[in-house]
Amino acid sequence: MAVGQQLFPTMYPVSGFKLGTTCAGIKSADRPDLVVMELAEGSTVAALFTQNAFCAAPVRLCKDHLSTESPRYLVVNTGNANAGTGAQGMNDAEQTCSALATLAGVAVNAVLPFSTGVIGEPLPMQPLLAGLPDAYHNLSEHGWADAAQGILTTDTRPKGSSLQYGDQPITITGISKGSGMIKPNMATMLAYIATDALVDAELLHVALRQVCDKSFNRITVDSDTSTNDSVVLIATGASGVVVDEGNFDQFVTHLQSVFVDLAQAIIRDGEGASKFVSVSVNGALDQDEALRTAFTVAESPLVKTALFASDPNWGRILAAVGRADIDQLEIDQVQIWLNSVLIVDAGARAPSYTEELGQQAMAADDIEIKINLNRGAAEDTVWTTDFSYDYVRINAEYRT
Amino acid sequence: MAVGQQLFPTMYPVSGFKLGTTCAGIKSADRPDLVVMELAEGSTVAALFTQNAFCAAPVRLCKDHLSTESPRYLVVNTGNANAGTGAQGMNDAEQTCSALATLAGVAVNAVLPFSTGVIGEPLPMQPLLAGLPDAYHNLSEHGWADAAQGILTTDTRPKGSSLQYGDQPITITGISKGSGMIKPNMATMLAYIATDALVDAELLHVALRQVCDKSFNRITVDSDTSTNDSVVLIATGASGVVVDEGNFDQFVTHLQSVFVDLAQAIIRDGEGASKFVSVSVNGALDQDEALRTAFTVAESPLVKTALFASDPNWGRILAAVGRADIDQLEIDQVQIWLNSVLIVDAGARAPSYTEELGQQAMAADDIEIKINLNRGAAEDTVWTTDFSYDYVRINAEYRT
């Protein structure tokens, strides 16, 4: 299940960045599951990783390699997360990098490894290593659509976003994957975004943090942060157009558009999702209060099951706001809307509200829950899904 | 669905405490839904209430009445929570107290009101007021079993616990209700416990806080704290046996046994529950760290769906521990057991672990997840359930 239709967009190639995909048979046969990406020499790279203490072996190795060498290749497998695998997991991730480095004639530290899939099982090295030459052989600037398929797990569709802007055009193109165990903390499950702008590494990091905080760090399917979250932003510089302080804001605006597309695509394809839900909180005392309230509502199992049932059970939204640990909340000030329908006013059912209006608002695929605390000027928004039978089915059957 | 069989126990009457129940037709006809309780003059009372900011009208009125008068009567309705009902809700709660006060010939402030059920709909005053005389007429020291039925909502069975101890016996008897929207914060949905011990009000409060922290404040079905949580402990003193500092610990030990019974009964009857799960964390740096880790695992939707599937997917437990915000966690020190089976050692799958052993442990109705962080001496335990199709069904259909 997924919310609405979503056509895979036209993907503008990014000069200096290639992707190659193959079916290596890591977990199951005949599905794309191994992706290699090549960065032109001189590319700058910014990356953010999960803050889960049990971060996977490839995440640990990525951090290590990034601190010593400029990346030239990325290698991504799906079907196995290589997480909770101890010393063997580190060896396997190193061996993967080493094999690709040999193929490509670069230093082993110039390769960054990524894995996604089931946690706690050894990485099947034999098919992975056997598949590398084919993925490497397939490298192409037109490889985005195949790569978008090659990184999926329980996702039901590939996720991409691409745009060009400016007179001397800059291209920004990216892919993401993720469907469950989604509450990214500094990054999503996996996302790779490339641009041909010329951006120095420091500025690229600033841009990445800024747009992640308004995209991947604002989504939740099930409040579970994964062990493998990684997002990588690559600037090849091949367009020759320099991004510096003068045009940085313009760059960030367009970059954020691609990031928000990719983050929202993860929610629309959330495990068992039948609704796409924006939870917006304004009138908060500070940003932290706005965000905490939004996440408390977005993660409430009772709100999420009511959304699945298209039931305007606003009492559950109100109860979630009430437990969001808001100091000295004056409940008589709180207002709540479902789309444009005012459902709670002065802390109780709005006089103008009728069950019919609530039902109409809930019938849509896309729903906005808007909460005004009326006590300050801070606001924030997070995106989430409903909780359905299919969420339980998918996660009860995941390993079988 | 509920975990295992649970026979309603023999309930020892508490001298000086009576309960009367009737079918008032508040939400549906022909089910017990209105309960009156009478406390002998001179009884002491301790109560704890939800910390949800949107506490219901009856909770607000209880606090007000408790501050002005010694309670002589409690009145509990099910079928409607009288929460999110604004000024009208306060009027309705006051009118309920007033009607019972007139019947019984006491001051209105000597009556404490309690409501549980759907949030945000006006309390149906007509059937409630019409039912009061019958409930009052039925008052009896043998009314525990009927009252246990009369306070239920989505519960599938009544919850009671009762014991006597000591040479000059002290009796402790109590009932509770709750099945969804369960993460009590200072109290559970509703619980009423009475004893015939003679305990002064201050000491009774100390006892209540102490045992709540080891019972109702250690359970979670769905991490949603209700608007109506209330627990009331009554000491009639009718046994003549004084509880003071000398025998306080003995009293608390027995009181805690009743409280833990009632709290665990709520989990065993949790919405859609097919498992009863203890999550124990030891080796933590401090109590807060132990409790936070236990709740993070107990509330993880991915851990809970794996429990429903009887799938020993220990990677999800490990991922939940990893996001529990433990400062400087050394993942190589972490050990995890399913019952007596060591599944994670040194932060990875234990060498002795086999999928068969995991399956065997998961097949039971009662499961203990034991996590040793191996970095300190603090420990804590919480109780929870799995996440099933029935949880979604019950909460998607609740208002229909």
C-alpha cells in the first residue's frame, strides 16, 4: 500500500556523477540489489549518518574513510543491513570496499560502503563480491532510475527528485529509500543527492545540515530510528557554476525542494500507509516545543489508527497534545484544525464543528492536522502516515 | 483478545467500604456502567491523577473537592470520559456530585466524580442522573465484583486483587480498568483500592506514590497517556490495626502486591494483546537511564509487531536500545536475553544463539526481554504487550 500515485520523475543527469546497478542475488534472485556510484575527481562530499548508538558496520567505516580520503566511489547493497554483526561485519564492509577499490584502481579509503535490509545476519559476501564487476561495468550518468530501484527494501516504489535552475543551469538530482524503521535522526535510511554545482566542502556541509533539518529530520513512520540511516550530498563542480555566500540561499532553496520531495516520498510509501499526514504546530513558545508537540501527535498510535479509519476522533489529538510535556499549557487557548475545519477551540469541540465536516476532511488521502498553542511565535511541521493492518502484516512477516 | 486465562479472584470485603453498581444506559443498554462507592466516616484517602494537560472535567473537580472536604462518596461512569468538554463538562460533573450528595445527605464536596470512555462528547446526564438512585441502593461491602464490571470500557474482563495479612488481619482489596490509551503518568486509567487499616492521610499518600511507581507507572500498551487516569486508595481504619512507621514497610509490601496485580491485569487485557512482555534493564548508570531504555524498547512498534509474530527479531530490540539516548553507550558491552536465551553478546548475535532457541522463547505467552548495559548498578522493569491486527481493528472501529 502507498498513498496516491507517484510517477517516477524525469531525472536530469549530473555531469561527473555515474551510477551502475546489478542483480547480485544478495537476499533474493532477480532483483536489483547492488549499486555502485562514481564521483568525478575533485568532487566535494557532505554526509550525515544515524545517531543510533548501534550504528551499522558500513556507517562506522564510512565515517572512518571520510576522515582520511576524498570519496571516489560509493557501494550500496540492499537485502542485508550488516548491522549488529560485530567484528565480522567490519571485516565484510572493508572487504567490499577493497574489492571495488581494486576494480577501479583507487585507494580503499576512497570507497564508502552502505547497506540496508535485515539487521543481525552476516552480509552474504560471495554474491556481493561476484556482482561488483557488473555493477561497475554499468556505470552511467543515466543510471539514476535503475539505482533508485536497486536500493529499495520494503519500499513499494522508487523515489527520485530532479531539477535545474539558473541561467547557467545547475542540476540537482537525488534518490532515497525507506519505508519502515523511519524516524531519521540527522539522515534518512538512505539518500544520495548529486549536483554539478561547484561548492566547497565546508559550505556543502552547512547546506546539507540546513536542508536535512527541514526534510529527512521531519518525518516519522513508526518512531524507530534505524541503524543504517545515511544521506550523502555530492557536488561534482562539472557545471563550472560556483556556489558561494552570494548565491548560497538560492542554492539551498532548490536543494531543499529536492530533499523535501525525497523525504515526503518515503512517507507516502511508508509501511502500510494509506494517508499522508502533515502535523503543523504554531504559536509555540520555542522551536523545541513546536517540534516535540508535532512528533508526539505524529507518533501517537491512537491518532494513527483513527487516521487509518478516517475517523475524526479529535479527542485523541487533544490527548496527545496534552501529554507533549508543554510547561504550563493553558488548554483553553488551544485550537486544532483538520485541513480547513476548526475542530477544537478554547480546548473543547468548536461550536461550528460537525461530525460531517470532520468526516469530509478525513476522507482525503492528504490530511493536515494544524495545532495552534497560541502562546508564542515558534512553529514546525512533521510528516507521517497512518497505522494500518498492513503495517502490522508487513512487520510481522518481515523475516519470513 | 487477552493474554492467557485470568479468573476473577475472591474479593475480601473491606469493612467500612461499600460499592453499588447499576446499568444506567449511558452509552449502550444493559451493561453495568455506573458505580457508587461509600467510605465510612473517618476514612483517609490518597489519590493520584493523570499528568495530561488536557485532564478531564471530573479530574479537575476531584482535585478541587479533595482540597476542601474529606471524601465520603465516589461516583464512576463508563461510556463517556467527559474530557475535552469545556465549561459544560465541568457543569455536568458538578451536577453529578450534587445529585449524589442530595441522595446521601452529605456536602457536595464530599463526592468525587470519575468518568471513562470516549473523549469529546457531552456526558449523557439524563440516564446518568436517572441511574444514581439504583446504584446508591445497591451499596454493599460485597459489591466488588459488580463494580469491577461497571468501570470497564474496551476491557475484555474485570480486574481485581485482594489479600489479607497479619495476625490481626489487614485486608487490601482493589479493582482497576484500562486496555488502551495506557501509559499512566502517576496513575492508571482508573483504579480503586481500599484497606481497613488505620493509616493517617500523609502516610497513605507516601504509600500510594511508592507503590504506583512500581506498578501503574511501569506499564504501557501504546504510549498514550489518557486524560482521565485516576487511582484512589482508601483506608477505612475499620480493622483498628494502626499502620505507622514501625510496620509501614510490611504494609507497603502487601499493598504493592495488589497494585502490581491490578497493573499487570491491564497489560494482559491490553487492546489486541496476545503476549505479556516484561522489559527489564539492568547495569544502567542511573534509574532514569534504565527506565528510559526499558520504555523505548517497550514502545517500539517494530519490537511489538515482531512479538506479535513470535519472531525473535533481536535486531529490532538492539536498534531500540541504540536510540534510547544513552550517553556514550559502549555497544560492545550490551547483552540481551529472551527469557533465559542469551541472544546478543558484545553487541552482536551471541555465538551460542540459534534461531531455534529464539523461536522457542518467543512461542510463550509470557516473555521477558532482559537487557544488561553493563555500565552501572541501576535497574528497572516495565510491562507491555505486542502490537496486533486486533489493536488496529479495535482502535479503528472504536467510535463506530
